[in-house]
Amino acid sequence: MKTAEIRRRWLDYFEANGHVVVPSASVISSDPSILFNIAGMVQFIPYLSGREPAPFPRATSVQKCVRTGDIEEVGKTTRHGTFFQMNGNFSFGDYFKEDAIRFAWELLTTPESAGGLGFEPDRLWATVHAEDAETIDLWLKNTAIPAERIQTRGNEDNFWHTGQPGPGGYCSEIYYDRGPAYGAEGGPIADEDRYIEIWNLVFMEFELSAVRSKVDFDIKGELPAKNIDTGMGLERVAFLKQGVENMYEIDEVYPVIAAASELSGRRYGADEGDDVRMRVVADHVRSALIIIGDGVRPANEGRGYILRRLLRRAVRAMRLLGVTEPVMPVLLPVSMDAMKASYPELETDFDRISRIAYAEERAFLRTLESGTELLTRAVEQVGRGGTIGGDIAFALHDTHGFPIDMTLEMAAEQGVEVDETGFTELMAEQRRRAKEDAKAKKGSLQADLSAYSALLDEGATEFVGYDNLTADSRIR
Ligand code: ATP
Ligand code: MG
Ligand code: MG
Ligand code: MG
């Protein structure tokens, strides 16, 4: 089943069940405290928080998401993309747990011939919060899932809140068992590589009076209007339905792997290191395509910097595969072709998008050579096990356009460390100078770290983690 078909079945199903189909919001978050949308619910925050009355009681969407916090996982796990699509269904004070569970089970297990997603019921598992007995009962009562395939977890995994006093609640997640070839028995608690998380059902039912950490908070009482927020990973369902090994091998992503393999002359599936690089390339090229499509341009800070890192990491991964000439003119059209069924605007806007990506690659290739030389000399000087000075990392960043994570990665490949503290200090100093210059012109735009900064649990935290070296540049 093609990814576009899964998306269509999803929207049809929830529309038939009274949900208004809402188009994806831009991948650029309208909340200034996060750079990119990291979940389907972000565009509905005003309704979920009660700040604005919802114009409809039920909604569904397929949201374009970017989680840069997952960048280190890309290509190494089977299931993390920097870009992915989150299918969601939402209830604003309308239906609650029982229907959310019923809908999920019905859509997942209805045979393909009858319009569903056709998952074998006995391969599905659920996780539930240990104190949420109500949800366990609802699973047992409304679905064919047996008690042995329901596992309980604590706050770390099965409680959602924003990190602030306000709404919170239990969640229940659905996993698919890929079978004994992929790991030991024991359910998702034992092995998340064999048991793949596909869908998170969040029940916003409590008002929290204090939040001290992810796992430590006080529940004040129940919310007057209870909401449902769910997120299903479209690529994850696609990879399971398409019978491939991971989300990078689905119809919307794999063509770029095939193109990278052809360009480099290396066979996908022959060497694990090369395979990871090809998956990274396919992921990053697609993310860059979508991000530029939504209006971001490469820059030295904020969203533009993330875009720059994605493009440069892809180019460098191709270098490691032995390709030194420009790769974007080959790979980007392939990604666009694979994505245009769901996002036709990528094709009509491709001239603009591709010009930006190609120019960025050209700029990078101009400095990559000289930067690599500088780094190689520094590595030779300190020797294996040594530490390269922060000034080198800074020069690589400033003059040669090397994102710091790339420098770290390249150094690590040679068994050398980098003085990150020194680098961070030099960056801070440069920023201070830039700020002073800017002050003369105009007060800098101070982003408001609003109530939802810690929102959406890991998504947001992971994001900050990824960018911690340049934490204060992310919102400028
Ligand atoms: P994981 O534990 O696998 O990292 P998560 O718990 O962080 O996932 P949620 O925040 O619950 O994910 O998001 C809802 C759904 O979105 C997940 O169940 C999954 O199907 C999908 N999803 C989350 N992160 C990614 C990603 N980086 N790439 C692809 N799909 C994702
Ligand atoms: Mg998870
Ligand atoms: Mg989850
Ligand atoms: Mg995650």
C-alpha cells in the first residue's frame, strides 16, 4: 500500500466519523518557542488549551513534522526521520478515551479490502499508564486485544503534559510486533526495535497545579472539557505495510537511496556503514526539500541553520560514499518526484526550491576542501586520542561553513576530540559582538518562550538538546 493511499484511507476514515479534515500547517511553527512543528496538535493548541473555542468538535490532519532532536537516530534505527508525517485525530471536548481507542483499533484492523489498514490484530500491543485502569478496561471491552498484550508503564512513557501547570493526562500507545526475526519476545517494554511504536493516543483529562519534571507533578483535578490528541507515524505504518525493513525504504523515501547508490556505485545492502549513509542522505534530502518548500532559506542561525546542517550533512555523507561532484541536482528531483503525489506544490515550486538547494551545495563544496585540509592538519598535529582546539572548530564554522556537529563527527572518525567548550565560548563572543552591532541598528527580536516551550514532551526537549551548542541562536 502506497504511503499516499494510507494517508487517504486515514482521512476518509476520520471524515466518515465526523472529523473535519484540516490541511497540514506549514512545517514552520507559528509558536515562536519551537522552530518547527513537531506534532499534529501544535496547530490546535488554542483549542486544546481552551484559549479559543474550537470551530469544530472533531478534526483530523496529516501534519508535516520536523524533529531535529531525532537527527542522531536517522538511518541507525528503523523509524526516526528528521521529517515525517503525523496523522492525527482530535476531539475538543467531544469524544474521549472509549471512542479514541475504538477508532484506532477499527482503522488498524479493518481489512484492506474493506478500506482499513489491514493489520493482523494479534500483532498489535498496547501500553497504558499503570494507574489508568479505566483505559485497560476500555481496551479489553472495545477491542480484541487480550490482557497479555497490554503493558503498563509509568509517567516517563505514558503521561503527557506541557512542562507547565495546565493540561495533562495519560496516554496509551499502540505497537506492532514485527516477529521473532527482529528480537526477543516480551512486548514493547522489552524491545522497541522488534515492537514498533506506531500510534500515540493522548487523553487530556487533568489540570496540573505544579510540574517539577517530566515524571514529577501534582494533579489538581479534572479538566472541565476533556480532549483527545493522537499521533500516528505515517512512515512507520507505511514501512510495516510495504513489507520493507525501515522507514527509509518506503515509496516516498527509497528512490533517493537508489539514486545515491547509483551515483556512488555502492550497492545498498552490502555494507552497514554505507547503508546508514544512504539512509541519512535520503532522509536529509527529503527534509531539506520540505523545509525549503515551506519558505526557509539556509542561514547561520535558527531554522536556516538547521536546513544548512541537513543539506551539508547529506553532501558530506555522499562524499563518504565516494562522490565528490554536486549531488543535489540528481537527488533533489528524485525526492520531489517521490513526494509530489502528496505535496503537488513541491513540483510547481521546484524551480525556486532547487535553486536554493543547489546554491547551498555549491557554496559548501567551495569550502569543504579547504576546511577538510585544515581539519586534517589539526588531527595530524594532536594525533589519535588528542583534542583539537576550539579555535580550529570555530574557524571551520566561521570560515569554512562546517556545522559543529559535522566537525565533531569528522574528528571522531579520526579518533580525535574537539574542545567544545572553547568553541562555544568563541561562538558566544562572536554573538556578543554581533549583538552590539545590531543594537546600533534595532533591538533584536526577542522571542517569547511561551507556555508551550516544553510542550509535546520529547519532541521539544530533544530539539533543544540537538541545538544546545547554539541554544540562543535557535530563536533569533
Ligand atoms: P519514539 O519513541 O519512537 O521516538 P515518540 O514516542 O517520540 O516515538 P510521539 O511523540 O509519541 O513519538 O509521536 C507520535 C507518533 O509519531 C509516534 O508514535 C511515531 O509513530 C511517530 N514518530 C515520532 N517521531 C518520529 C520520527 N522521528 N520519525 C518518524 N515517525 C515518528
Ligand atoms: Mg515513544
Ligand atoms: Mg510516543
Ligand atoms: Mg521520540
